[in-house]
Amino acid sequence: GKQMIKKGGRPFGSTNTLPEDIERRKFLGRKIKRRRRQIKKTQTDIGVAIGVTFQQIQKYEKGVNSISIFRLEPLRIALHIPIHKTGYLINKYNPKCGV
């Protein structure tokens, strides 16, 4: 569809994404994928569980899309991550740590 163009000619809603944000998304995506495979679930399984398409799960795993705060808890449950390990999903990725 058509995108709204605001003054300055940039598509509406696009922001300057910081490189560390992209890295954080990719890092989280890898963790999600690893966990999903560990519990032997498909992208479709997880998508159905949290109310998104498998394409959306694919985008999360590739780090293309960031995960909405509203999806974190359903995702934690779908991936069988214990509540005390919630930090697993939301920890601050720090490229300097060499994680």
C-alpha cells in the first residue's frame, strides 16, 4: 500500500534505527530460534501460540522486526521459558561484552 509521506520525504513511521538496536534484535532472534528448536516447535507452532503468522516469527528470528512488549509474555510461555529466566528474552545485548 501507499505510505504516508511527511515533510522531509521520509516514509511515515520510519526511524533511524541504531546499529546496536539491529544487533540486539538479531541477537534476540538467534536466542528465540535456538530455544524453539530445542523444544522442537515450528515457527507456525509458536506463531499460533502467540497470535502471529509464521512469517512474523521468521522476522523476529532474523532480527528484521522487533518484538512488541505485549508479545513477550506469550512468547516466553510458548517457548517454555521459566518466569525466573524472563531476562533471557529482554536482557540488554551489549556488543562490547562479546556475548
